[in-house]
Amino acid sequence: MSHFSEFEVIPAVDVQDGEVVQLVGGERGTGKRYGDPVAAAERWVEAGAETLHLVDLDGAFEGERVNAGALESVVDAVGGDGADAVGLQLGGGIRGAEGARALLDLGLDRVILGTAAVETPDIVAEIDETHPGSVVVSLDAKDGEVVVSGWTEGTGLDPAEAAARYEELGAGAILFTNVDVEGQLDGIDREAVASVVEAVDVPVIASGGVATVEDVIDLKEAGAAAVVVGTALYEGEFTLREAQDAADEI
């Protein structure tokens, strides 16, 4: 399930200290809490989500998987192999090929690698060998450059150039997050997304700053294959169905 057959609006289930949290601008400690991850996941599946975006926020900062138990409960609750099973992608704290493979074998469809892919690009090809198309490389951009280690460290890499490089290594998709606008309901940076889309043939999942249904439409028109939405859905700015229906009409 590495490719999106049609444009998808994907709810985010970001977990910190065992609870769903939405951070502002990628800053630790800025989060608003939204309760139990399994309850959130089940709510989005009932609302029509075809894919869920799971993130271990503590893992992203600590460099190891901290909320494994809570996230595995989500996989147990909503994952599976049936025709109506929801797709699951997980990031945050995955640092090695072995750990990534174990997660994929557990029932995830895709693993999201950020810091690990930047520090050890070959890990992408390693995982792709045994689980083709299952690696999503997460490129987080701040001030136009890729940042790593929980958004604290600049790399000097241009997001579009980096995306093309990871596609060559076997990335099944690129997750492009504009950290400058993350969690602030301030709108998206369409041009930045379009430049990454133009650089690769694999699907680009856009994330960060979605505040309105119009933002979702803009991202689809920019060429994104999917969009991850967090704060706007949790705050009730629009419903998952409203966003998906609007995108489907284009």
C-alpha cells in the first residue's frame, strides 16, 4: 500500500506521553492535548479516514521509540489486512533498518524516516530491499532548508534536491512538512510543496499549516498525493468528510 490511488486527507495522531498532542511550530512543550490515541484513531476511521498518520513525538526528540506501547495499541485497534483496513504510517524515533522492518511486520503499511534518512541515507535502500515502497522519507523544512533532530538542527539541504536523492535510494513517498507553519492554523506554503512535487515521481504527502478546506484544495492542485491534517481537524475547523469531498470534486 505504498501509493495513493487518489488524493487522501490523512488525520494525524501525534503522541506525546501516551496522549494525542498537536505541537505549534514543532516546538516541544507547546502542545495541546486531545486524549487517548486509540480513541482518536477509531474516531478518524469512523469519520472515513483511509490512512492514519501516527507520530511518536517523544521518539522524534529522543531518537528512540518512546510511545511504542500506545502506538502499537492503535495498530491493534484499527490495523489489519481486510479490504476495509485502514492504512497506517508511523514516524518518530525510528533509527535503524531492523526496527523499521519489525514495525512493518507488525502491521504498518509505511514507516516514516526523518533524521535517520538524513544521517544514514543507505537505510532507505536497505528497508526497500525487503519491504519495497514502504519507506516514506520525511523532509521537514524551516526557512527553506531541511532540519532534523526534532526540528532543531539545520542540514543545508534544499528540500527538492533532497527529495530527488531519496527517490533514487528507493523512497516510496516523500512527506514534506513546512515547520514554519506547523500547528498554527496559518495556512500553507503552496510553492514550497510544488517545488518538491516537481522534483520527484513518487507521491508527495504534504503536511503543516492546513487551516481551511481551501488549503487542502491548494495542496491537491500543487500536486500533492495526500495531505496530513492535525490541529484543524482536532479543533473542528472543518470535518474530515468536508475536506475529502471538496478535494474529490477537483
